[in-house]
Amino acid sequence: MEAKLAEFRKSHAQKQPSINWRTSVSRLTSIFSNSSKQSFETNVKKDEDESEESVSVINWQIILIKFFVWLTLFIIFIRIEFGAVYFIISLLYIIWSSLSAHRRRSNELSAYSVFNPNCEKIQGTFSAEDYDRQLRRGVKRLCNSSVIKYHWRPIVDDDYLRLPNFQSMIVAHIKDRRLTPEIISVINNIYPWTTSLKHIRRIHNSDILLYPLNFQQPLEQDLFEKYFDNETKIMNIPENPCLLKWQYDKCIKEHWSNIIFRENKIVEQSQLKKDLTENDEIILDLLKKIQDNDQDSRCAIIVDNEQQIPLVGTRDYRHEHPLQHSTMVAIDLLAANSIYSKENFLEKFLEKKEKKAYLLNGCSIYLTHEPCIMCAMALLHSRISNVYYLKENQHVGALGSKYKLHTLKKTNHRFTVYQLEQINLTDNLNTSE
Ligand SMILES: [Zn+2]
């Protein structure tokens, strides 16, 4: 399979025109340099101006002809007393045409590699080289520059955030503990202990769980009087095993005390909040730079976990095309444009057999906004390892707000999700006191 892939890539490389990567890198990096940004923009503008000058003359002529045709028709309709109808229909047409999506001109670059074969830099995208420049210059750290401190809050399955469901059971007090084996045998005949409740021990000290509160065939009165004290009580038992230590502690303290629980250190660890690393802070600064002072701008940066190198970064282009969300554009850029293909990193990536050849294996993505379902599924299919996002998306957020797609039991890939959260210093002071 790999030999075939190598053969395909070889033939593909021969077909492709050679790309001057260094030249394009210098253009890519121009976004973070004002002077080079201006010169780049001027060059592009010069080309555009020449072609657009002749086009604009023709456009004006067409508009004038259209206007005179419209005016002539308007006069005719006024004559036949349908002038008002004609005018209203014309207005509706103007409103409809101005609402339709902006069409990309033939010479305009797209964020999608399909319409941008050489993956030319467009404003708002970012590469590993940009990141390298930032490191050399020394970036201003988000967290160091501010008194507000942050950490990563894990977005976990709701089952970890709440107590299990409870079932009410009737509990009796055994008169003579020497009769316990006999009692268990009798009770098991009436209400056998199901395997779904194997995390619960039926007896605790001299108390025994008999049957559910609404059980239809309770123990006969004479047998009951033989084995148990007269008074019974009602106890809640968890229907499912406790997943975390805090759930177990609460259950045994407030409900039935004899519960089987094995603490899973990895699961416990996954619930903890994480401090920001220095690398996180750099990435957050880069996100801010790509946002370019627009707080609502949605941006994404994909990072290689092993090397700790950002591979691509981009803005959101959904105003140009409804599918060009920053996550989708970032994945597309990584697949088609990035250093993976241009510096033979793809070969190296595929050679890592233990990681398999999924695009985002061993990668994390940093997002300014929680991804929608489409983007979250794209990340899942590409086998992302970690998702970090800043702002939640209450309406369509698929990794915490509206849905928790990463916690679905039937998906074939698991990844962790964290949201940036401000540390409440007063809370910390209270707990340390
Ligand atoms: Zn999306």
C-alpha cells in the first residue's frame, strides 16, 4: 500500500509544476510585517488595476443600457396602468440580487486549495514560517502581559459531572446475623440480585437490600417477622457504577454505604484543569495576531504535538463561502498546501507507522471559537488528538455547548477537548484558607 502511495506521489510530483516555496514563504510571512505587507499588496493591486480598468468601462456601459431598457419598460407599464406593479417587482429583484452570495472573481484567490492550486497566501492564513518569525522576534505573551490568569477546563461527558441515577430499595435490619446465608437464599428466590447491580453489595453490617420500593411480591409477613426487625427503611442505590472518586464518596456518605469502586487514575486525571504551557501562550498570541484586532474573527491554528510546531493557521472565510469555516480551511491547507507536502514532511509523517496515515494524528488544534458539528466531525475523521478553544458557541457548538460529539460512545476516535477559562482568584484564596 505504501509502495503504491509513494509511486502515486512520485508521478503526481512530476505532473505538478515546480513551486518556488521560498518565494511563497516570503509572501506568506508578509502578513505579520507591515512594510512587506504593503509592498505585497501594492504589487497585487497593480496587476489587478490594469485588468480592472478595461472591465470597469464595459461594466458602466452595460449598467447604462440596462437602466434605459428598464426605464422604457417602466414607461410602457405606466401607459397600461401597471406602473406600480412593475416598480415593486423591480425593487424586490434589486433586494434579492443584493442578498445573493458574493461570487469569487476568476482572478480572486480562494481559501480552498481546489480553487487555489499553488496555495497562494491570502490574508488571514498563517504558516509554520510565520510562527518561526514570531519566535525570533519574541512575541508579547497574552498571559504574562495581563493580570488575568487562565487555565484549560476539560470538556467531559455529562456522566462525569453528575451523580448516577438512583433506585429506591427497601432495606431491612437482620435480627440474627448467623441466619444471614439462609436469609440471602430466601431473598434471592424472591428478588434475585441482577448483574446490572453487581457494583452494589447487598448487605451492609446488619442491613440488607430486599427489593425495589414498588416491588409487587414482597416477603410474606411470617417470614419477614422471623428474620427482620419490624421497621424497614428506604435507601437509594446508584443504578450504574460510580465513575469518579467524588461520586463514590457522595454516594456512600449520603446513600448506601457498601458500593464497589475502583479508582481509575487516568480518568481522574482527565477531569483536572490544566495550566497553560509557554507554548499555549505563544499560540494564543498568534491567534490574536491572525484575528487582527477583530475579537469576533474566528481563527484556527493546527499544531504538531511532538515537535510543538504550529503547522498552519487561518481565519474564517464563511462570508465568501458557507463551508469555509476556519477549521475546514485549516485542515484543507494542511492537506494541500502545508510544509507536509512542500518539504517532504508528508513522507516523514506517513513513515510514522504507529501513528497511521491520518492527517491530524498527533496534532492539536487551537480555535478562537467552539467548532460547529461539521468542523467537529472533520476533526474527528482526521483523527485530531486535542482541541483547545477560547469562546463557546451556544447555538451550534458541537464540543461542549450544544453537543459533546467527542464523548459519543459509538464514534471510532476519541480526543480531548479543553476550553480556556479565567481563573477565579477569589475561589483559590477561599479554598486555600
Ligand atoms: Zn464550523
